[in-house]
Amino acid sequence: MHSEFLMGNEAIALGALAAGVNLAAGYPGTPSTEILETLAKRGAEDIHVEWSVNEKAGLEVAAGAAYSGARALVTMKQVGLNVASDPLMSLAYIGVKGGMVLVVADDPGPISSQTEQDTRTFGMYAKIPVFDPSSVEEAYEMIQEAFDFSERYGTPVIFRPTTRIDHAYASFQIKDPDEYDRTEREGFVKDSSRWVIFPKLSLRNHAAIEKRNQKLTGVLSHYSRNRVIPAAGGAGTKRGIAANGISSMYVKENLSANEPIRLFHVATPFPFPEEMAVAFLDGLDEVLCVEELDPVIERALLAVCGKYHLPVKIRGKLTGDMPSAGENTVDSVGQAMRAFLAKRTGAAEEEKPKEEMPALPVRPPVLCAGCPHRASFLAVKEAMKGKKTIYCGDIGCYTLGNAAPLDMCDTCLCMGAGINIAQGVFHMDPEVKCFAFVGDSTFFASGITGVINAFYNQADMTLVVLDNSTTAMTGHQPHPGTGRTIRDEVVQSVSIGKVLRAIGLQTVVTMNPFDFPQAIERVREVAEEPGVKAILFQSPCVVRARPAAKSRVDEDQCIGCQRCIRQLGCPALVLHGKKAFIESSLCTGCTLCESVCPVHAISGGQKL
């Protein structure tokens, strides 16, 4: 054993290595991304680690390994579970032979996601056990227990950290590589009665799952990470707090040493540890449930009270005692706890005097200075000026194209959806010029099927692939178009242009968006072509490929029209007096501002 200072995602990865994981697959998505990157960096060469094209593919790869008796890990964020839900629902019925853990990182807030969906609720829906760590150290230990649990009961297990666990840091003891599990795996054994899903098998296995999960409510009541913490001072307390995950830590931070409150830490929200819950509720008058995001514990305790006829008032999100949306904090939990105690004692809640803090400046997210997406959006905007046009966006850096002054994202639903939404608009209003923007990584993850659908169903639309040669939004992970794997192995890249032509598209144009006048003209030409056509704007992400030269403004030549500032919204462009000025520390020399200046007062850049 040795001590390390680890990020939560690193701890999860090293815990999986200690558990003897043989294969790990996933798709990058904040806050889960660093798990797979750590596995690739610190795992032995005989452990297969891959960025899959999407979460569904990753889960199915992991299932094949688990069918073979291997221990498999698959990683994603909460919205990625939606993509993987089809195989997961069936896998719950089929089961696994080797331990299989799905790390699904939830994002209360949401801080970097489309939704605040709660994976604990998904686990209940899929009838799959859910493990819910409350600290970095517990995440390291708990994922090892999750693999053992999965293997023992032949079921995939969901491991649900949240952003504040994934990105927190802690120092603690971890295993040395020679202490890792080295169990030999049997390999795949043919058995169509087990591995081939048929209605008869599903019916039988559904009954078995329900019976197993009922048994697990008792098993998990004795799992050491589910625990009831007696109130200070022993018996006689009438109040309790039930919490999970990072919220448990917030509760502890707000409790004084002699507070007469009984605590219930729920580490496995499904199947719910019912026997332990009954012991926790015994003798209490009321309980406050502190959790993110759905009222999972609250509903479970209400069910327990009803089943066992316990006269306990359960408070939480359903009663308005806790916020129904958003992330918990130490302060928000403390406020809810003080209000809960005041209701019980009849005392007025004492508000601590708040220190007056200066207002923070508003800092909306923007495309980076020199981002090629800005040039791509602007080229399309200029080309389609005066025409009835809709711009269907997607998930990625380019979602920021919705902001002024670009205003180039009319819709954004989920990864790959813009391509199909554009088709729907066209079929209802053929007079509209329909554009769908998609990134290179998203094209492989969920865009290809939309293009096939458009071509097959004779839509009239323009696909714009914003190819910056990386998965920039989540930290520059490789994808099939980059010719690199997660371990930086060089492989044959997949050409987006060749894929589009193979589908049947006749017009596929590739260009550098920083060749700005030419880009505008080519967009005009392509948009007038009938059917489905594609523009591939290719220019590397400026974070990975910064040019050495920087643009500068000739103050004598600048007429102060502010066109560069108002048209581009580049953070490097500011006003000094009435003249444009370029902050050299931010400028990347992309030359886009040089292209839009009407008097050619800007020069010196070097386009990529």
C-alpha cells in the first residue's frame, strides 16, 4: 500500500485496476472523462482500453467481455446513459458472468450538461443495483466492492458518482500493482439458453430479477457502507436525517458534535436497504431527506413507513423542505437543516449575518479566440444573409454559436439531433434553407444515422461538419477521424468525406473556414444544390495548434467602425477609445478579423 493525492476520477480508475479490470470502454463526457484516461495511462498493456464511438457501443463491448468472464468497466455521463439504455435494459435480463460496472457520472447543477437526470432513478427503472459513493476515498474502495457484487449476483452494477466526487481531491492509501486482483477468467462458453434473449427467457429472467432484488434489500441492509449513525447523547432523539453521496458530507459539516439527530447514510439507493431503514426510523417523529437530484430516498422511506405502519413524517423535496432542482452545497444543506430543526423545536430560525460580497462580473461562455468554428459560422451566416434559413445546432463547443453576435444555433436537443431536426423542418416547410451543424466526434458518435435517414427520405438540407480534429469540449480526446487511440497508438483514420460519399451524397465540399471569402462563396453554391449535401470545414482546434503570428490593428488606418468587434465577438478584440485593439495575450493570429475589416486595418496573422 502507498499514499497518493488523487482526483475522484483517478481514484475510481485505480480502484477498478485494483479490482482486476480486464477491459474498459466509454465515451468522453464531463464529469466522467478522466476515468478512462487514467486507466489508459496507468493500466497494464494487457488491459484493453478504448474510446468507443458512443456509449451504446462501449456498453456492448463491455458486455462481450463480461460474457467471457472478464471484469469490464464502461464510463459515461448521465445523458450518455440515454444512448446506452437500449442494450442496458436487455442486459439486466441476460446478466453477466464477469463483474461489469457502469460508471455513470451525474451532473447536478447542471454544470456541463443538458439535463439534471438522476441515474439512481434509471437504476430503479432498469432493475439494476446502484452504488453511490460519498467521498473520493469511498469511491476508490466502493468500486472494488461493486465488481465483487456484480460477479456474485451475475448482474451489471451502476456506479454513480457526481461532479463533486469526480473532481474532488483527497490523499489516502491505495493498493500497489502487485496487490491487484489477478484472477484467471474462464472465457466465453457457448450457451444459447443464457446469452440469446428470447421472450420466454425474458419472462423467466424478469421473475428471477424481481426475486433477486427483493433478496438484495436484505443483503444491502448489512452492507457496511449503508449505515445508521446514532444521535449524540444516545436514545431519546425524535429527529433524523437521511442522505446520500456528497450530500452526506454536507450534512456532517453542518452538524455540531452534540446535535441529537440520528443519521442514515444510504450508499445503495437501489435495491433500497429496507431492514436498515426500519431500524433507522424506529422511534423517530420526522426525517429530513437530503439528496441530489430526485427524491429517491424520500420515496423509499415513505414506502417503508407505509409498509410497516410507521408514524414518521418524511420531509424533503416532495414537501418543499429541500429544493426540487439544482446542486446541493454546504450552505444550502445547512439552511435546510436549520429550518428543519426550527420546525421541530418551534424556535425561529437564526440566520447568520451574511458577509456582503462584491457582485461578480457576468462571464458568459464564448468560443475561444481563434476558434475555427467562429469562422465557419460566420461564413454560413454571410452566405445565407437575406434568405429564410434555420440553423440546427448540436452538443459541443459549437453550441456556443448561439450567442451574440453570431446567433447561429436555432435548436439544440442532444448529440446528433440537429441533423434529424433539420429534416423535420424541411418536410413541413420546404421553402426554408435547412442547415445542421455537427462536430467531427459527434458525427461518428451519433451523426451518421441521421445523414442516412436524410438521404433515404429525400430531405433537402445542408450538413455542416465542424472538423477540428479532436473532441474539444471534453478535453481533446481522440476519435475515429484522428487516427489515434486513447493510448496514442497510430491507426488508420476514418474519412468523414468518404463516409458521406459512401452513403450516396454527391456534393461533399471540404474547405478551410479561414479562407473566408472563398468559404462564403462555396457555402452559397452548396446551399443551392438539391437534396442532402455536405460542407466539411476543416481547421484544427486552436488550443492544440496555435499559430506563432498574431494580428494587430493599425491605429492610424482603423476608422472605428467596430465591425470586427460587433460581427465576430472574439474575446481578443476590444475597444481602446474609439479604435479597435487586439489583446496580444489572447490573439491567435487566425486572420478572421483581417478578413472582415472593411479598410484592411488589421494584419499580421497566420491562418492555420
